[in-house]
Amino acid sequence: MQPRITVITLGVDDLERAIAFYRDGLGWPTQGIIGAEFENGAVAFFNPGLAALG
């Protein structure tokens, strides 16, 4: 089995701005912010697929 990266986690100061960059700038699909009701729980997931990264 070849080693591969499957998840990358980035901490950002402005989650909405980061979402705009990855979603609108790079075209990566996302459902948006999840878990905003929890203190320090807000997160966004992107699934660009291999084609977007190649």
C-alpha cells in the first residue's frame, strides 16, 4: 500500500473567510460551517477530490 495523505487540518482565525477562499476561490465543495453552537467547535469540511489536487 502506498502512503497517502487523506486529511489535513488547518486552524484559522476567520473561518468564514477561509470558507470563501476554498469554496469560491478554489471551487471545493462544502456544506459550510458545522458545530458553531459549541464553544470552539465550529468546523468546515471540504472534499475536493483528487482531480482538484493534481
